[in-house]
Amino acid sequence: MLQQDHLTVQSDLTLLNKVQKWFEGFCLQHTSKLSLPEEQRYCLNLALAEGFSNAVRHAHQDLPPATPIDIDVTLWDDRMEIRIWDWGKPFNPDVVEEPSPGTLQEGGYGWFLLRRLANKVVYERYQDRRNCLLIVKYHSK
């Protein structure tokens, strides 16, 4: 591990800009060592925005706005990992059907967007009753 940072925010969509600025600051400060391409930083920032907004809108929809969302970013030699921790009910994203090309449906696009933006996406329930969305992007050489 080269660098790591943590942010805790309330479950509030108006904080999305703060979350993204925090992530951009982390990237600007630390990824120059690895020459992480701007395109990869953009994809990760978009994945972070999708993951955070899903935690607020879906996982925490029945919880008070003061419910915390924890975000961890870890930079490794070969990858960057983002972990978004929520307190919602367990959810299995593998049961969400991917929308067919050219069709419109309400919701369900975010999970597939995340899978296209990152190399690995996992959503798991932990013993502390929190869920963790893990987003991994490997550095292109």
C-alpha cells in the first residue's frame, strides 16, 4: 500500500460534491507517483459518485440523514481501491437484471455502470451489519 485516506459523511446527496472533491484531492496529491491517467481518475470518480448516491438513495432510504457513510480510498502499486460502507439492508446486486440495449426501465443501471467503469466490483455484508461496496481499478501501464 502506498497511500490511504478516509472520509465519513452523512447520508445526504448534497454532500456528493464534497465527496468528489475529496477524492480528486487525494488523486492529485498521490497518483502523480504512478502517473495514473486522467481517464482512469475520471472513471473512478464517476464510480465513486454512483456508489455514494446509491448508498444514499437506496441503502439508506429508510434511515435518518445523519446515518454515516464511510469511504476509504487506498492506492497500491498496481491499483486503486474505493470502499463505500453503508448501514442499509443486505442487497444482492447479482439478482438485478441488466437492461437490454435500447430499452428504458426505472433504475438498475448503476450496478452495470459500475462494472464497466472498474475492473472489479463487489458488494458484501459484514458482521458489523454494514455493507461494503468495493471498487477496484488496476493501473494501465
